[in-house]
Amino acid sequence: MSRDPHSLLAALYAGNQRFVSGAIESPNRHAGRVREVAASQRPIAAFLGCADSRVPIEIIFDQGFGDLFVTRIAGNVAEPAIIGSLEFGTEVLGAEVLFVLGHTRCGAVTATMQGADVPGQISTLYQHIRRATRESGGDIDVAVRRNVEIQAEVLREASPVIARRLKAGSLIIAGGVYDLDTGLVVPVDV
Ligand SMILES: [Zn+2]
């Protein structure tokens, strides 16, 4: 497989198409691949996705061991520890695609929009999502898309390491929204 960032992004979308159409190949999920990547890894993409149990990144893109460097957090928010992890996945491990993936009916986005009273530390997520909900006109689908755009913006602006690789063209940033009903990832311009 070519390591050109745009080809790698296209390969991810091809994997999602296989998943949606039921023609999955489950690549790189055999014991040989486990051994192959045991000593070193070079994932093709680093992901910022939601922790939602219905959005397992490797499965929806039909990928396997050693392919994706995945961070998941409720609301797919780019908070500091997540940014550090994504810097590791891109700068140190060499992933060429940085992908921010939201999903329809996201509980964290919905709760932020409603300003729901929640126990424990849950509300600390709100501060990262509030701008998206404010700019959504009260539409959850718009808020989810806007949240993807804003988190991508945070990654570009808060990380000189990521910004440098984007400028050099050795990394591209991509966004998408996973549809819980169809399994399809719809691209979002970021
Ligand atoms: Zn979610």
C-alpha cells in the first residue's frame, strides 16, 4: 500500500464501504500479523473518536492489528492528554492521516446541548463541546458536525508538532461523522 496520505485516507473509506456493504475482508487480523507488528508499528492513521460502544473504529473501517492508532473519549474532544497521544501516533509512530470522527446522536454532544446535570466529572467534557452546540442552532446533527470541525481546528492550532507535519504535507487531517443507522462514515471538511 502506498504511504501517500491521500491514498491512505481513500483506503480507509474503501474499508468503510466494505463494512457497509457486508463485504468485509477483516485484513491484518490473523496471528501472523500479530507477530509481524509485535516489535514495531507504523499505523496508517491516528484517530480521535468517541468512546461510544457503537463506534468501534477498526471494525467500521475494516482494519486490523497495527493499522490504526486510536484515541477515544466521550464527545471526541481534543483535550491535552488526547492531543499528546495523537502527537505520539503521528510524529513518533508516523501515521499519515489524522482523523477526527464524530457520530450521529452523540450522547456527549446531546448532554452538552441540554446542559444536563450530570454526576462526577462528566461535565468537564462540556467545556470542549459548548462552542459546537452554541453554533448549531439547536440542531444535534449540525452540532456533531461542527464539533468535528472544531476539534480538528484545536488539533491544528494547539499542537505545533501536528501543524508542522500538516504544513510539510506528510500528514493530512480529515473529519467524518459515523451514521449509527447505516454504518456509513460521511466526510466532514476540516
Ligand atoms: Zn458520542
